[in-house]
Amino acid sequence: MQEQAEVIYAACGGDIEALTGYAEAFEADSRAEHARRAWEHVRVLAAVNGKSELAAEAAARAETLRRRPAGATPLTPREREVVRLVASGHSSAAIAKALFLSVRTVDTHIGRAMRKAGVRSRRDLQHL
């Protein structure tokens, strides 16, 4: 693991935050496989550098991406907006009120986002 971390570290100039930014950008651009690999690299670098919280987050995000079906349909802008609010801890009712939608519509967006992302719980949506 140390050797792999050194190669990755050298490629990124040792900047874990930069690599994290790349992983997030790949996810935002619906490039799941690139994002998954980047999160795996972040996990290794974080673990080697004693950043256990970042390593755990990176591992969770990589696992979520690994479970995502190949060629999965990207989220719509509204689904991304709802997922962002879910990840912030808002209830369906609070999201519905904030976005001027019905609770049923919000739950539909959540369900579709979960299917597209290959996740099984609202909690897993926070890693999208």
C-alpha cells in the first residue's frame, strides 16, 4: 500500500485535496469509473498520511460508485438538487416546502436518484 501511495502522491504533487477535487469533479461530470479510481487513490493517500476520516469517506464514496450500474443514467438537475438537500439532512417535507413541490414528488426524485446511483438508503445519497 505504501508503494502505491507514493506513486499516487508523486503524480498529484502530494496534494490530497487536489486529488479529492478531481474525484468530486469526475462525479459531478458523471464519470463514475474515473471518480471511483480517484476516490480509491484518496483513500490510500489519506490512510498512509493518518487522515482516517478522509480515508473512510473516500472508501464509502468509492464503494457507492463501484455499486453503481455501468452506464447508469446521470441525475437530472432537479434530482441533484433534491439529493443535495437530502445529504444536508433535510426531510422530504422540508425539501418539498423549500422547492415548492409535493412530498410525493420529492420522494419520487429521491427514489429515482437512488435507483440511478445504485444505493439503497437516503444516507448513501450523501456520497453522490
